Amino acid sequence: MSDSKRLVDLFSEKAKLVSAIVTPVKSLDEALAYTVDVCDKKEACQLLMAGCESDLSSPAGALCETKPGKIVMAPALAAEPFAALKALCEARGIQCLAEGMRKHLGGIDIGFTIADAGIAETGTLLVNSKSEELRLATMLCEVHVCVLKTSTLRQTSFEAESTVRAMSTDGTGYVAFITGASRTADIERVLAIGVHGPLELHILLLED
């Protein structure tokens, strides 16, 4: 077995253990189509507002039932693939945005990113997150879809050190280490998914 195949298998095994959905893709176009398909099949985000259980006026009651429509956020995507993603989204009545996350703090359906590296031993993604738009998109989405190029896989976090250093050369680095969907057991040691971030993490392994 080649070293590359061994790393891919190890990464997939570890990522699945923390509830990530790992899928191989042959191209970025296939990854974009996968993302839109996931969004199309899920329920749209609904704003959760206080007081909706009260006896409200008709306008206020209608607001409680408001769904903003499905949104895919891809703030760090290059112009050409973003245009392709937007066209796929619009064909299914989905908004596709590259900025403006602070206008959607109630949540978005999909946050789409491309990882800078992966750590095989823990199934972890590394995402250079200097951009606030990117940080918010990956934390406030219900589903995070991340493309990982297999050539960027490293066996251990120690082997990824040079990659992290390269992303932090100007002193303002913000590298996110993402392992599985958001989870916590802070309250009475009961596991809860999606409290501090996405309910689902989809990792699309792109062989390059």
C-alpha cells in the first residue's frame, strides 16, 4: 500500500470515528455539486426567536414562522469555482454568498470551505481562518462541507507544524483545527451535537 493511500485510509477511519461523513470526489466540480445536493435535501434553517409561545399580533406571529430560505456560504472560494457554485445554487432556489455573514447570525445552511491541510492520526482539518467571514461561516452553519486535497495530508500534528507556521508568518495567524462536528458534554455529561457549531461535517477527499 502506498504512503498516500495509507494516510487517506487512516484519516477516513479517524474522521468517521468523530461522526464526520467522508466522501471521495474526483474534481472540485463534483464537490460543488455534492454541496448543493446536501443543501437541497435538508430542511431550511429556521430563526429561533424568544416569545413565540406568547399571544402575539399577526405580524409578530408571522415573523416567528419566517424561514430565510436556504443559504450556502463560501467566503474563501476563488472567483471561478464560486461562480459555478452560485449557478448550481440558483438553479435550485438557493442563495449563494461570499460575504455578509453578520447579516445571517441566525445561522446558515451550508458553510463551504477548502482545507489547507489534514492530520491523519486524528481525522483533523486545518483551515486558515484569518478572514472573519470564513470563521463565522464555519461556525454558524448547520452543515460544514470541506474539501481536503489528499496531497496535503500529514501523518501527525508534528508533521503539520511547517504548514501552520507558514500560515502564521505575519503574526496574525488564525488556524482552525476541526475534528468532527461540534460537540460538548458540559451539561451533566450528556453528549450534545451542534451546540457550538455545525451539526454535520462532510469531508470531501479530493485526490490531486
